Amino acid sequence: MTGPAAKRIRDAALSLRGKRVVVAGLGFFGGGAAAARYLVEQGADVLVTDLRSEQDLVDSLRSLEGLELSLQLGSHDTTDFVEADLVVANPAIPFRSEYLQACVSADVPLTTEVGLFLAAFPGRSIAVTGTSGKTTTTTLIGEMMSNAVPDTIVGGNMGVSMLPQLASSNEHTTAVLELSSFQLRYLDMMAWRPDIAVVTNIAPNHLDVHDGLDDYVTCKQALLRHQTSGDIAVLNTEGDVWHWETGPGVERRGFGLSPTDRPGVYVEGERIVRRESIDREICGLSDLTIPGRHNQANACAAASASRAAGVRLDIIAEVLVTFQGVAHRLERCGVVNGVAFYNDSIATSPERTMVAIDALDQPIVLIAGGSGKGLDYSDLGKAIDRAVKHVILIGETAGEIERSVSGPVVECASSLEQAVRRAVDAAEDGDAVLLSPASASYDMFTNFEERGLRFKDLLAALQ
């Protein structure tokens, strides 16, 4: 969407005083509450509506205390949506929802919490998307940029709203954002573009919400769609992403686990190397503290983007060799009786669990399973057969995963607590217990963070 329609969305997100704005989906992660607070502060007449009950949303509602707004809980009213001047949708609401489609039919502008931020943000933006590696890459870029440019803010699809930081932002501020496919769908509608776009990789995901793989990929490609001459696209040179179209005059830089002749940052032998007019080593692979080939790729992506933003190589190197990783992403949580425990609760797709399995070089006791997203587990089954000694499955997808496995011992547990107990019994000195569910968390937990924290609590009790 470009031209007048995109401009109308941007204008609606900026001209809020006295306007009727619906926040659709308060949710649990803070974005809905942050959007509501910002809208009230901007003088909008705000209605927050959510299909969940007041009891379900008690913590989120507490963050709205003191704000002058209206609430519609337990149901939506289509009239509220079609009569609004702007609807700010929780990106987790499927776009095919009858209420959002009513907005589309009525030509009501639609955006999200991050769309509100980006419509008003005056500075430079570096945005990261992809199927996996987004948060680690975004966090690395954020640390590199912050060390070079103190006026740097980091956020997006990371559980913390950036709206409170708008007031202190100016044209010299750099925003580093992780963006999901859901958020990018709406940013595409307002023709937003980042100064530097980073795409880590692409694989099937979220097919329970998207209308197939093509729709998912199209949303991801929106990060590049509106870039113009002078912008930079940092793309994985291995796989389909490098072949994605970029606009005229957009500079393309690469990254990957194998060197190419394209400008960028790559793994070359046992080194991470910047390839430009003169090749320069940034650091050795053995200097990285985060494990796995996937994290080597994340390091290259972050380094390539930060170099594109003008960060010095010594600053990039310092961050890479000191970075300890991000919680719930192949996070080493401790050792009990010679067994290492890893929390990879972020692994909500088979591909992410396959990456985690490949990253560990000791015998693995795998805890997997959760709620489904319409994904295929056949390749995961092959990876488990190849490298896992014992599997403990939980949740809705336990049966699907079990049918894909033919080699190791497989057993099912009724809860994460029971799964951890059985993993402890199955593991021996020198093994690794890996929580990497290959599934979403919503059948047992509010989100993957809650699942990961529960795993760490169970480990702490063992210690």
C-alpha cells in the first residue's frame, strides 16, 4: 500500500487529539497498555477492547489505572471499529479477524503500537526481521550502536514498548528494532521504511495465523519494500533471502557462514571477517561466548549492520567477545551432577529446535512440545534421530513430534515439572538437558518467557 492510503494511516497516527481511537487487544505483554497511555496523553478519545474478561486481564488493567479511557471487555462491537478514526491492533490478532476486516471494508486506518512509534519517530532506524535470530541480532546491534552512539534506543518485538522514549528522541537518535511478520504487515500499509534493514533468514512459521507460507514471506519482505536510494539492506547470502528484491539505489550488504565477494561480514575459517575494500578480521570464532553456528550467523548479521551504520571495528569486536546471549535463547542455566541445562524456550518452531540440537556437542535429553502452529515436524524428527539420546514430550504437539521420531527413547509427560524430573532421571554425567519445544507455549503458559522462567525455577530447585 502506497500513496494516499499510506499517508492517511500516517496522518491518523500523528493527528490524535480529539480523535476516536480503538486499541484492539490489550494483551499481556504491555504493548496495548503502552499504546493506550500514549494515545490518552496525545488527547485521543480511547476505547480499549479485548475478548478476554476483566479477570483474565487483571495485571494489564492495573497498568491503565488513572487513565481516562473506556473499556469493552469480554467481547468486541463491530460498530466501535468501523466508527473509529484509527484502530491500533494488537499484532497477535489474526488479520483475517472479522473486526479488522470490517475496518478494511470501512476504510478505517489500521496500525499497531510500534506503528504509532515509527510514525512519530524523528531519527534513524535499523530494523531486524527473519524467522529466527531476530532478538539476538537486534540486541547485538543495540549494544554496538549504544557504544558508538549513546543516543540509541532498542525495542520493537521484544516485550518493551518504545513509545515512552519518543519524548526524548530527536533527529540524532538511533532506534534499533526487532519486527515480527505481524508488525510488518501493518507497517507495509503505511509504507514505512528503515534506513538499514536486516533479514536474518526465512523458514515456515506462524502458519496458524498467516494465510500460508506466501503470506508470511510477503509480510517479511515488507521490511525491504519501501526502501529508497541511500538506504541499506543487510541480507543473509545463504538461502532465499539474498534473492529478495530491493529498491533502486538501495545498497546491498551481506553476511553468512561462508565468505563471498559481496561487501559484508562472514565466517572465514575460524575467523569473523569484514569484507570491504580491504578485508579485516573482527574476531576469532573461539572468542565468541554464545554457542552454535546460528549465533555465528547472528554475530555476522549484527556486525554487518553496525558497520553499515558506521560503527568502528574495535567496538564491534568488543561487543562480540563479551556478549553473553539473551534469556530463553539456548541459555545455559546451570549444571547439576555433571549435566548442563539449557533453556531454549524461544524455540517455537521445528527449525529453531534443530538449530539448538546442532549447537550442542554432548549427548542430549530433549524436552519438546507445546501448542501447535500448523508446522511440519518431519525434518525435526530426523535431527532428533541423529543427535538426541532421549526425548520427553509435553503438550498438544507431543503426538505429532513422537510420530516423526524413530531412533531414541521417547516418553510423554503431563507437565513441564514432570518432564524435568524425567529428564534428570534420564541424563548422565556429561549430558545436556535441552528445553527446546519446537512449539508455541499457549497450551500451558502465557508465553515462551513464562515457560522458560518456569524451567529455570525447576532447575534452581534441583540445585
